[in-house]
Amino acid sequence: MNGPSILHVIPLLAMLVWASVTDLRERKIRNWLTLTIALTGLTQSFFPLHSASPTQSILGLLAGLGLTIPLFIIGARGGGDVKLMAGVGAWIGPAPVLSIFVVAAVVSMIIVLAQAACQGRLLRLFHNTAVLGINLIHVRQVGLDHVVNTGQSAKSVDWRVPGAVPVLIAFGVLAINSYIAHGG
């Protein structure tokens, strides 16, 4: 995202706020909202003032899917989170959606660490993370079903992080950083 394109993504920001509020309240991101985000992202790419070209928009959508589907498969993310990241990718392209994915992962990790610490479950979280990591490394030997079952049974905290919230925070952080870097 460069300086001038920040104005072009205000509709995306509004939809991310909506998705975050919905995800916090209902623990679900509605299909119509994720579809709207994806379709408006693809559509805006054809206008003169766009945040991503049509090619970058399609690649961003595919990158958003590709980054989150493995997490969905192991039960770490819900289907709405996958569709949301694909829609964000359609708005901003593949490289920025990767940045948002990474920052959102860090934000999610901080939230989970804080929650585990408050609940006195840090050691349990570290143990479960290590077990899941070992299973992922040995997925060919133990099988994908075993990894998925391990991921679903290795819950270390009571409250699952609503995926839209870290995406919104990551988007805001990267947009502000871009604005400042381009002379805001």
C-alpha cells in the first residue's frame, strides 16, 4: 500500500471493522460479507483509482486462500477467516496480504499468550504447540487426520481468537506505517 492508495481501501477498512464486530459478537464472519469483500476487491481493480491491478487482485485472492487453507485444515482457523483473507488479498494483492497475514499471526499469538498467562496455562500452551509442531513435521508418518485431531484436541485457552480482529489490527498497522513512510 502506498500513500495515495490508502484512500482507495477505505471501503475495505469499513468492511473489516464490520467483520471484526460480527466475529467478536457471533464468533462467525458471514458469507455474504466475505463474498462482498472479495467481489468489491476484484471489481475495484478494474477502475482507474485502484489499490491493486486485476492481475494483482486475483493473485492476492489466491495468496489469501493459500496462506490460510492449511490453518483451516488443522482446525486453527475457521472458514470465514479463510474467505476474509482471500477478500483482503483481492483488495491489496499478494505481497501486502502476506504482510497482513504475518502481522495478524503475531497479533493472534500475543492475544493467545496473554490469555494463557491470565489463565495460568502457559506451560500447557507451549506443550500443546510443541506436540502439534512435531506432528506437523512428521505428517507423512502419522497422517493428516492425526495432525488435525491433535490440533483440535490441543486447546490451551478457553477463548478462540476471532480471526477478523487480528486482520483488522494488522491492516491498520500496515496502513499507518505506509502512510508515514510516504510522507503522510
